[in-house]
Amino acid sequence: MSWSGRPPASTPVVLEVGQPGASARARSSAGLVSRVLSADDEDLVVAAPQGLLLDHDLTDLPVRVRWTDPYRGLCALPAVAEFIPADPPAPRWRLRIDGPAEVVQRRRYVREAVQGRVTVAPGWADPGIGITGWILDLSEGGVRALLPLSPGVVPGEDAGVVLDLVEGMTVTTGQALRVTRLTRSDQWEVVLGFAEDTADADHLRRVVFDEQRRRLGALVAPAGERRPHTLAEAGRVTATPPPTPRRLRAVPTSRD
């Protein structure tokens, strides 16, 4: 299922109501907490914020709807209030969608280059028979991978994911965030996002932090040993030893 750019039913949202004549991006100083009752391509129906007393009709005012998407982060959707009278107060607010949703702030996780293979398949297929490639980096919130063929998904679609790591195999689901064909190598770079509430989030977090500690530990020598001062000494770069200087032997010259 592709990303609709709409908060699904029962999602908690924050409504930021603008002022008369303001653009859809205009916001009030404080957001109003509500939840989604229904959503379609044109309208969004939300519950009226509890305890709110309106001093004027909100009809035709711009409203910015904010919510947290489990795959993308903090999102915002511009809308316009269709009919929200001050008296009597409306138990439901109907908002007319006034533009595409945008990702305001993406989720931030610690990413680390982790050795392992990954198999990606469309959400409707068995993930074990997908396209297998290599993990470029991993976090509890997603994976970036390099595949030899197209995985058969486009951004916004669900995907089945099998992570074959040193610590074991993890089977989970994700959502394609970016799918790019690399023209020079004819391979595919795929970025998949994992939901925050997945049962594998803690396991993946431990894998990432263990790899980070292992990498950083290579730069710290045990007590009593000299710490490396260069990347070459730490084994991060292969150093080529300088050539041994040759001692020149003096050659006597004849006198006339």
C-alpha cells in the first residue's frame, strides 16, 4: 500500500488554525489536540478539540494538520475549515485538504555500516524469495541497501525485508522511502523505513550500537599499549612503508 499523505483514522493530530486572510501555512501560537475520524482524497474529518470555546466562526480559515508518521516522522497537511460554526459548537470538524502533505522533520537514528545481506520483496510476496543484496548501513529505523536488480517496489509501498546479520536473521516489514537505479553500475540503491513500534527495534538498536563500539574500540588500545595516532596505525587505511634510504658510498676521485 502506497503512502497516502493522510493521517489514518484514530491518529492523534495537532490542528494549527490560522487567522482570517492568512495562507494555509499560517499557524496559531498553540495547537489544538484532536484525532482523525475519517480521511479521503479531498476531506479530513476530525473530532472537535475538547473544552474549546470558539469566539468566532472558523469556516474558510486555514488549518495545518500535524501528525507523526511511523515511517517518515513529523508530517504536516494544509487544509481549510469547511464549516465550523461558533454556536452551537460542532462535535466534528470537516477540513478540506488544500495541498500535498510534507515531511517537516524526519526521524533521526544512529546509523552504522553493518556487514550483512538483505533480501527485499514486495509486501504481498514472501520476503524469502525477493532480491538479495548487501547492507550499506543500518539503524533501528531503517536500512540502506544495494541490490543487483529492482526489488519491485516504489516509494510509499510496503516491503518484506529479511536481514541476514552476524547476530542472526531478522524478518520484518518496512516501507520503501527511496528506490534509485544507479546508471553507472546498473544496480539499485534502496532505502527502507521501519515502523517505530516493531518488535525488532530493540534488537536492531543493539546490533547498531555493538557495531559502533567495535569500530570505535579499534581506535582505543588496551591499557599499557600505545594508542594509534593515525588511521593507518589503526588498520583503517593500509599504509605503504616508506622505502629504506640507500647509503651512498663516497667514490674517490683522482687528482691531476
